Amino acid sequence: MIKQLQTKRIEGLDFARALAMFGMLIVNFKIIMGAAGRGSDWLIWFTGLFEGRASATFVTLAGIGVALMTRKARNGGDLSTIKENKVKLWKRSAFLFILGLLLYIADWTGDILHYYGVYMLIASFLIVASTKFMIIISSLFLITTQVLQVTMNYLKGWHPDQPFMEYLDFWTIEGFLRNLLFNGYHPVFPWICFFLLGMILGRLDLSKKAVRNKMLFISIILLITIEVLSKILMQLSLSVLDGKSAEFLFQTGPIPPNILYMLSNSASAIIVIVASIYIVENFSSHWLTKSLIKTGQLTLTHYVSHVFIGVGILTLLNRLENQTLAFSFVFTLLFFVASILFSVLWSRKFKRGPIEWVMRKITK
């Protein structure tokens, strides 16, 4: 079974990437259109489910990808193989970092790719580290993050009238590092933990149902426990804290990404990944399953395209402000369907997406 895992692509991971991409599109288009909160209660609730969770799943999947890519080096590889893997990760790290900054220059301030580049750089030094060591490192990142959030001004750098919409000093050294490490949309402290979680999961034999069942059971219990605990702690703390302070410390939303958020979203990411593997195993021949797998293999291309093509269309339609959630959701659905169609047609002639091909060509 181990040999099979090492030689056969786990298409359930591609399926999960497509789902995570859809979730990210829902969140990003909602924000860029100014549609948050402008709709029916059920739609507000539904679109809110993806905030922080879709991105967390995406980063976790990236960590799994790195673990699978470097398994040879980890499983008894010589020093030259380890070095070769590190160099490849350094190149990809630089590519994603630069691409992300180019998107930021193009006014996509919600970019995640330059954070990805840093996650990957850190991960390159841990490809042969023990699982126990990575758990310890992740725990230290989490604890340090919580301490920083309590002792430092989490709003520093954000526009006072537009918190978490405009970062004023991003292009200064201090502001850039603060955004990257502490209070940006996906700061290294603690978002690197999702990447490390993925690297740990990638070491498991995901082809075994017993392994997946255990992952799923633990994750469901953890998710329910953390969500209930969050509500209890927020309610109990109101006797000594105001509502905003209680939410700051004990909510499970992405801003700020506290310990409860990280645990809850790690659990939900694993649930989505395991469920995706099961779906692909049981419905591998279905046209929709095959289409979503192809879509998941081109997520880097789709991420870039949603910035230029998706936002470009909205700009031409003059739909970038004060839109309804209904319009935002319908536009997201149409864009995602178009992405699926492009993926299917593109894969008939090409093995990799256009941006994926460029990255492979530059970083091979």
C-alpha cells in the first residue's frame, strides 16, 4: 500500500483543492464587491462558513503536496536528494512570493501567494524533520501567536476607518514584516501551522480507509468540541470582558487567527480532505468528479485568473461596490463553472495549467 501511495496520484486531493478554490472565490468576490452582510440570513450564514476555512484547507493541501513531493528524500534519501528537494522548494517559494507581490502591486491586497512562498521556505528546512519535532514547532508557533495577539496592537498598520480592508504601510520594511508575520490576512504566525499540519498528514498512508476513518472521527469530535468551547468561553468571559474582547480571544473566525480558530479550522480542513478522497473513490467515473479533479489541478491558474479576469469583469460591469450577496454568489458560481469548463478543455491538450507550467519550467 505504501508503494502504491508513492506512485499513484491521490486525486481526492485535487478534488479537495477545487472545493477549497470555490470557497475562496465565494469569500474573495464577496469582499471585493462589498457584499458582506447584504443579503438574507441564510446566505449570510452560508457564505460565512467559508471565511478562513477555505484558505486553511488550501494551505493544508499545499503542505500535503510538499510532503508527497519530498517523500523520497525523507524515506532514506541521501544528502544530494535532500539538497535537490530543498533547492526546488526554494525556487518555488521565490516564484510564489514574487507572483504574490505582483498581484499585490496590481491592487489585489488580499493576496495569499506571497505568504505561501514564506510557508514553503520554512517547510524546506523541515522535510526530513520528525513528526514529533513538527508538532512541537507548530505548538510553539501557536503559543507565540496568542501571546503576540494579547500583548501587541493587532490593528497597527490597518486603516482606522477601514480595518482589515486597507494596510497603510505595507511597502515599508516594518509594515511589510508586521503584515507578513503578525497581522496580515494570512500571517506566518500562526498560518504556517496549517502548512505543517499538511506535511504531517502527507506522511500518513491516505490510501488506507482505517487511517482516514480515524482522521475523520478525531476531526469531527475536535471541531464540535472547539466550536462549543468557543461559545461557552465567550459567554462566560462577558462577566469580565466586553463583547469585542471576548470575541478577540475566543471566536473561531479568521481575524484574529487565535488558537481556537486554528484548531477548529484544522479539523474542518481534514474533514473536507478526507471526504473528498472518499467521494473520488466512490464516484471516480462521474463526469463532475473528473471535472473537479481537473479543476483542482489548475488552482494556481484559477487563483491568478480570478484576480485579473474575475475582478476585471466586475470592473467593466461597475459591480465593485455595494453589491448584494445574491449577486456575488451567482457571479461566483458562474465564474467557477467557467473555470471548470476551462480546466476540462485545457487538460485535453496540456498536462499542466498555464501558470503551473511556467512555475515548473522556471523552478525545475
